[in-house]
Amino acid sequence: MWSKNGYGYGFQGQEMDDEVKGKGNSVNYKYRMHDPRVGRFFAVDPLADKYPHNGPYNFSENMVIHAIELEGLEAFFIHGTNHNSDAWDDSNIPGLKESLMKYTNNQTMDTDFSWYKDSDGNQLNNLMNDYEDRAKAAEMLANYIMKNKVEGEEVTLIGYSHGGNVAIQAAKILNKKDPDFKVNLLTLNTPTEPAKSSFGNVNSITDNNEAPNSKAINDHVHFWTSWDIVAGGLSGGDRYTIGNDGKTDNIEIQDNDLDSDDNWYDPFDPHYLENVDPEEIKSSFEEKLKPIE
């Protein structure tokens, strides 16, 4: 409800509804109405089953003054080849997750998914991983998403290296089960074009050639690091070149080593997640992913 001065937002930037209980006493969050006078919502938290330690009507875990209410919109991070979920730890890449989250419509993130091993203990994401390995990982990811997402809420998949391909396959699996299911997609240094790898790995069915045209993908931004010879040649290509429907934006960034004064560096460095510059990610693109309707 817009006020007389034309501004209708208040506590934590949420829309006010002054007609309900008087000026400033009712705040319209996306999923629930909040009463700032008592610091409580009128409906159960849509994430209540995931956080049993927290009361279902509490506001930001009872930290009313300094905390921000998170409403359960989740972005799922998917690590790459020869990594596990620890790859997203802040000690390895300070600020990178937050820089990527800038482009999403999400407020919370999930970095716990790992496709390092399958249920039998076999490593899926070794240097020789192929489409079939990533297909198994995609089934794991699709099941993980369905178990951890909140029904009806927007999902963004953020994948590094071949983790991006796992995300794309998982999105297709979920869309096949439910034709209305779509995801937003952020990929970082993900191989894209069919090519024979120097490691002997032939991408006979390139995972993400269909990504820009896939019914499962609502919107997509692809970041690729300058001089990345891994995604740019050894295991594929460094740009999304398929599809003209405007779903994919290709954004070139630099890695930390290219900004240094060293005259020589490991040629694989530009591909490594640890060497991606969060500031490059944050400043390289101005738009958010399109909301999923």
C-alpha cells in the first residue's frame, strides 16, 4: 500500500500495508505478513521443516533488530571436476559466492551438494569424467534439489566447470518429470563445445549445447575466464555459441593471476576456481537473471 508521500516500503525494504493495522504495523513479505510490534509472522515459515530449532512464526530467528529475514529462495552451488562441496568454502574463495548471488533472485544458498562419489563410493568427477558420469551426478543433484527446495519457489543452479554441465542435465531431468519446472542458471568456466580432450575424454554428447534452447532453462549467464585452456580447449569450449533466443549472456572475466606482476604462471591457473576474482564477477555484468514466472 503506497503512502501519501508516494513511498510504500518500510522495515527491511518490504512493502507496507497500512490499511490492515495502521501505519507501520503490517509488513507484506513475499510469503507472509509480519507485525513489527510483536516481531512475529501470522503464518508458518515455509522452511519450518528444515529448521526445527527455530519457531515457525519467528522473525529472523528472533534477532529482530540486526538480522534480515530470509524467505527460503535457494541457489544451489555445484562444484567442478576433482572437487567436493568444500570447494565453496569461504577460506578458499572469499566473496565469490556473494558475488555470484548478486545476479540471482535468491536470498539463501546451498553449497552442500557433492558429486565427488556415487552411492557405491566410486569417484564420479575425476579428470577423466565423461557424460555418463555427469549423468549419474545429475540424477543425484535432481534428487537433492527436490529434497531440499521449497515447493513453488525459484531455483537457481550455480555450477563451476563440469558442475555446470551436471546442473544442466539435472534441470532437464526435473523438467522431464514436471514440464512446468524451470531453473535459472549461472555457469563459471564450464566447457561448452564438442571436442576431444587431451585427456582422451570425448564429449560425444555435449552436455550444454542444448542449454540455451532447453525448456528447463529460464535464463542463463555464463562467465568464462580469459586464457582458460581447460574449458577453452582441453575439454570443450569457453563460450556458449548455440541458440539465438537470448537466454544466454557470455561474460569474459580475468583471473587473479592475470592481474599480477608475475611474468609466468601455471597455464591451468585461469581455470581454477580459487583464482577467480570475485570483484571481476561482481562488476562484469549489470543485470539479474530473469525471474521465473
